[in-house]
Amino acid sequence: MRTISPPSSRNCSPSCDEPSRPHKEHDNVTSRLSDKTAIITGAGSGIGKAISRVLAEENMHLILAGRTRARLEATAAEVQRLAASVQVVPTDITIEAGVVSLFTIARESSRSLDLVVNNAGTFEGGPIEGIELETWQHVLAVNLTGPFLCTREAMRIMKPQRGGRIINVGSISAQMPRMHSLPYTTTKHGLVGLTKAAALEGREFGISVSCIHPGNVLTERRAASDAASDQEPMMTCAELAETIRTMAALPAHVNMLEAIVLPVRQTYLGRG
């Protein structure tokens, strides 16, 4: 684990994505998120890095989780001038002991745990008859078991404190699947069920649980791909992260249970 406290300057390093709105000095932050604590999984790249950026802009204490320390350190270096503080906690969300340790660190280092963003995920697919059991189990572990473990550990903290918010990053594949996406699509359907069941259980404790369903997002993987689906209209990671910011900053008694976010020109209904 590494903790980084911000220096006095709030200007982002050149390696950061271009901010979606002007940076705010600590003294001017009026957000509901200011000085609160968030865990972001998959924070080392793509959507997770962009989410870390917008939450840092809200003066949050960030706990960045992911498998690769070097990538987490890179994210931390980019957001440390914006965030109240940053901790790097390398974590494989498919391993129970690692997830328990992540949330133990959060409990011991923060006054409260206010937000968990279950962002980490993977995609593997192909024709059904060619999918190996190992592939199926891996996608299930990352996309569904990981969010379950994180949600369970979050609830163990949030129920006693009577409040908190969990945001799951799903996919429009839970509504309109693509061909050859059986493991991925199945897990994203499962994540919707996890979201709704957890939201129901958290309700009496003031805990909100929601799921955002992104359409095409121009992640590093997709930018380097020549697949036909990766040539479709795209939104940037930063643009998607704005929706996460909005969901996270809602009043505590308000929950955006589900949200579909996609490029205007992306085919959604009737896609194949």
C-alpha cells in the first residue's frame, strides 16, 4: 500500500486526460463528495483511471485497486494534485483474501467508506461451442464474483455506519447482447441482479446500489483493435466518468438505480 497526499498545486500533470470541467481549488469545493472516501477497482487504466480523475476533482480520498501496481501508481501520480489523498492497494478482486484486505485498509485508514465503484472487468468470447470452461470461469470470476466480494465487504462497513453508495459498471450487453459474447453478456445480466438485490437489502440502512450500462467506450484495448465493433461511434472514458460523478454526487436519499450511457450515433436497439 502506498499513500500519496497532494502537494499545494492543483494543476494536473501533462499525462492526464484533458479535464471535462475546470479544476477546483480545495477551498472552493462545495461538492457532496468533498473529503469523503471512495474505492475504485480497475483504477489502473481506461474507465477506472477516468473515474479516479473525476472523483479526485471532487476532493475525495481515493483508494485505487487493481492487479498491477505500476498502473495504479501511474494513476495516482496523475490525480494526486487533485485528490484529498490517494492510496494504492494492489488487489486481485477474484481472490477473497485480497478483497477482504482491501476493505480492511479502507476501514482502518478512513473515518467512513462512502463510495465503492466496481469497475474492474474483462471480456472474452467467441462461438459458444468453442468456449472453454476455463474462459467461462475466468470471466465469471472477474465480472461477477469480484463485484460480489466487494459489495459484501462494503456492506459490512456501510450497514453499521448507516450509509454509503455502490456503483457497478455493467454494459448495454445486459439489454442488447452482441454475437459471440456469451460469458461477458451472462455476467453483465448477473450484475444487474446483484445490483437490484443489494439495493433492496441496503435500502433500510441508507445504502444505495446502482448500475451504469455503458455503450461503446474508447478504452486502450479498443483503440488498438481493428475489430468491426471497435470502429463504431465511441465515447471517451472521461465522458463516461462524468455520469459516474453525477451518480456519486446525488443526495444520499436519491439513487439512480440504472443508467444507460452511449454515443448518440451508436446502434443500440436492433444491433447485432
